[in-house]
Amino acid sequence: MAQLISSLIKWAIFFGILYLIFTNFGTFLIILFILVSISYYIVYQFKKKIREASSGNGQHFKFTFNGQDFSQANGANNFDFNDFQEQFRRGNFQGAGTSFGEVPKAKEFFGFTSDPTKEEIKKRYKELARKYHPDINDHGDELMQQLNHYKDVLLKAFP
């Protein structure tokens, strides 16, 4: 009789533990399913809004560019689209750190009135380096730093 009671207690404990595991696990699965469903719904709605915004409803902006847009503007034919594409392909842009207004400033600093060649830039740089070198003049280091910076700007702009 004691063995039967002991066996029943063991089985009761075993099934009690199974009941606790599966009821808590079941609750965990239900909560997990609800969270996944809510997340999926939020992502679905977000994607739907993006799709609607990019559809042809006329409320989005689309930029297109071709060289023809610049060739007839104001009668100025200074822009050569093929040269632009070549510069882009080679990566010879004025890049980060060089603003659009620096090329004219650099040309003015060097004394160029037209677009210089690489050799002209180097020749004029040597002349100005002799003029602005801090060991020769009392101008300090500022003019030499400015000369070096503008040399880099011109070499990038006119390879």
C-alpha cells in the first residue's frame, strides 16, 4: 500500500510539473504569436505607405538629368557634358572639402584669367612659393598654406 501511494505521489508530481511547463509554455507561445503578429502588421503598413508614396500618384519628386538641359541654357555653352562624364568616371571632382566658389578664388590667387593646364599651375606655384615662403618674407605661414590649398584645388579642377 505504501508503494502504491508513493507511486501515485510520484506520478502526481510528474503530471503537475508537466502541467506547469505546458501551461506556462503555452502562455509564452501565445504571447510570442501576438507580438510577432503585431510586428508583422506594423511592418506591412509601413511598406504599404512607402509603396503608395513611390507609386505614380504625382506626389513624389523625380529628378532626371541629361547634358542637353545645360547646353541651351541662357546661351552659355561653357558646360561640356562629355567632359563632366569623363571627370566623374576618373573621380576628379572637387570632392569633399572643396566648395564651388574655391576654384575662382584659386584662379584669382594664382593670377589665371582662363583655365590653366597642369604645367602652368606647377610653374606659377613655384613662382608664388618663392614669393610667399615664410623664410623669405614676413607674411607668416598663412599665405603659404593658402597657396598650397589653392594649388590642390586647381590640380583637382584642371587635371
